[in-house]
Amino acid sequence: MSGYLAIDIGASGGKAIIGEYNGSILKLQEVGNFPNEPVYITGHLYWDILSLFKEVVKITRKALHSSKGISSLAIDTWGVDFGLLDKNGHLIENPYHYRDSLTKDIMEKVFRKVPKSRIYEITATHFEPFNTIFQLAALKEHQYQSLHIANTILLIPNLLSYFLTGEKSCEFTIATTTQLFDVTTGVWSDELISFLQIPCVFPTIYKPATIIGEIQNRLIYDIPQKLKVVLPASHDTASAVAGTPLDRNSAFMSTGTWCIVGIENEIPLIRDELFLNNFANEGCLNGNYRTLKNINGLWLVDRCLQEWKVKFSQVTYEMLIAEAEKSKPFRCIIDPNDPVFLNPPSMVRAIENYCESTSQSVPESRGEFTRTILESIALRVKWVLDILRKASNKKLDKIYMVGGGTKNRLLHKFTANATNLPVIIGHRHATLIGNIISQMIAEKEVRDCKESRELIRRSFKTLTYFPDSRRESWEEAYEKFLELKSNL
């Protein structure tokens, strides 16, 4: 039996699973999880990358002690953020958090150097203030010394792989999140890097499912076995899609801090309506592209929950869902992608202010706040799918939902009703499954994504939510949403 260790690190924490393949089906063994707690210091928000690496080593050792059949490991994470190394390969400082204020007001300054339309023509991806291109431009604009002494830039999953192996690299799917990747040439855009005068070296881009090296002996000194390190589909959403049994006419919805909604295509879709509405084209495990939209997702619920816990320590996520289910529908509607919800001091107050400024009733209970968020996310999903149908000429007859949001029954129900499509609930660990699939392809246990998706269908059950027969109120709510919507 073959064993693979998958480590997935998201904005709030990391988790690890061993995938065991017996030649017929894939079984999962949970190893553990750990927190990812950013640090606010000297006016900036940073990722505690050394703490994360310590947890990676700790959980790897735990996995190796519990299972002797592990042949490789792979790490996937969120996109865009990076670490800078000096000429000796030493980390210069902790990576900035994508929600930090570093990139405030930088986008328009970049567009004065390179037209927005030209950036899109090269990269075919969305414009977010936290994209790597804007973080680097901000470091340059503010004359941060870290950029001046930097020799190499490594995106977060590849930085952690470097710590494990000593090998500097970048993987295709994570490279496509930077807005510095040229979708025509398949390499870094010399034009954009030159225009922005970014001095550091961008590493070679490898295909996903590449064995990059072996874990250094000093990290697992008391464990005799060799452990290969694989570059998976390193962007967590790319791994989530690889872990989802999509077909041609299905959309995906990866749920968590962000709800990421899209479709898979053989080539990036470059369309005026996608450019105007800020859609992205990002890489897939099989070399295809995911045309998608990021929706500011369950982050809103999580932030509200943190505030309520200060006064009511016993409140839980499950309690919020139960309270929302009993609350009145469509008391108000928000656009979760409005900039006011990116990282406000108080999410509860931000929702109240938004409702007041749009002349709507303000939620009065935790259930009403939670229901407002979930209904509004579902309406955003419908808007995304309407645009994708037009841009791709695909029928889109179902949605596969995976990730942490698969535990949220109201999100399933609301999404089915808003879109009038069946919602198929895939595995909550789809990202880790996709990570394991990358390792299996690297080891030639499966040939490609087509074969691996058949394996996923055999190995894991799904549950389908269908739209309610009476859903007229959702159409009315959608019309109201369109009036409020931002293109962000």
C-alpha cells in the first residue's frame, strides 16, 4: 500500500492527512492540525512563517512515526504572498499578510506605469490589491530595504519546500496567482518585471507533480526512511479542484475564508466581460486553467463570531447556523465583495454601516447577521455563474461544493436556491485529496486528472442538495443584489 503525506495551510490554520492507496481506492488518515496566527507588529501584519515551518516539521515527524509506508510529502497554501531571500539564501523578514495595509493606494500608481488592460492581456487574471505584483510594487514605492537586498522571491508553499529541501523553485498553479505570469509564454513576464523594476530573481517554474528533492536528514534525524518532497498543485484552490470529480458542464465552489467559484477550461478565457468584472484565470494540476471569481466568504461569519465570543464565550459556529435558519429571509442584502468587508476593525459594525448606507433594515440578532451573510454569498455565486455561462458557452448544470463550507447546510441550501442548480457536496478535505493526487501522479500511481477523478468518485461519497420548488423570493433578492453589487 502506498502512502502520501499532504499538508494544506490556509489563512487560519494547517492540517495534514495521509493518503493510502491500495490499488483500487484512496483512504484518508487524519494526522492533525495546527493554527496559523498572523502577527501584528510595527504597524504591519505578517505571517509567522518560522512558526508554520516548525509545525510542518512537527506534523511530518508525527506522520512518519504513525505510518511507515509514506514515500513523499507535499505542501499547498494560499496564493500571492511570498518570502524574500538574500544572496546567501537566508530569509530577510517574515512575509507580509495579504490583508495588510502595505498595498493601500498602490494599484493606480502601477496603472500609470503599465495600463491595466496590458496587465490583463499578459496575465489574464483579476486585479486585487494584495496580488504579488502590487505587494512588490508597494515595497518598491516605499523604498523598503528588504526588496533592495533581496536576491530571490519564493511564494509561501515553495518557501516551505525550500526550508525542507534547500531547493528553490516555483510551481505553475501558485505562479498564476501573482499577476506576473505570462499566460501566452508560460513563464514570468519580463515586460511587467522590467516596467516595475523589480530587482529580485524569480525562480524556475515547474509543472505540478514534480519531485523537487528530499527532506533534509537533520529534520527527521531519528527516522531512517527517505522522504521525497513533491511540488503539488501548490495553490490550495488548484488542489481543491484537482480533488473534485468535475465534468465538462459542472462548476466548482471551494468554500472557506474565501468562496471561490469557477469552471475549468483548457486555455485561459480572455473576454471583455471577464476583464470588466474582474475574473481570474489560474492554473490547474493538469495544465488547464480555472476561470473564477473570489468571493469574500465565510471570513465574514468567522469575524462576527470572534466579536460575539468576547461577550458570549459559549457561542459556537453551529449555534449561529441554527439561529440563522430560524431568522427571517432577506432582511437585508450585502455585497460580500464590497471593499468595506476586506478587513474592517469590526465586521458587525461594517455590516450595520453598509445596511444603513444602502437604506436597508439593519440585522438585529446573531441569526439575522449570519443569514444575511450566507444569503448574500449565494447571490454572489449566482452572479458569477451567469457571467461564466456567457463567457464560456457552457451549460453549467451542477455545482460541486468542497472545502470547509461543506459543513454549512444553509450555504448548500441557499446556493442551490439562488442558482437554481443542484449542489453536490464533495469532500471537505478536497484540497488535501488534490494534494495527494499530485503526489500519486508524480509517483506514476495514476496517469492524469481524468484517471484520478474516477478514483475520487470510487473512493468518496457525495450528497446532493436540490433547489426548492418555491424560490420566487430568490429572484427578487437577486434583482436587489444587482443594484448593490460591486465589480470587485
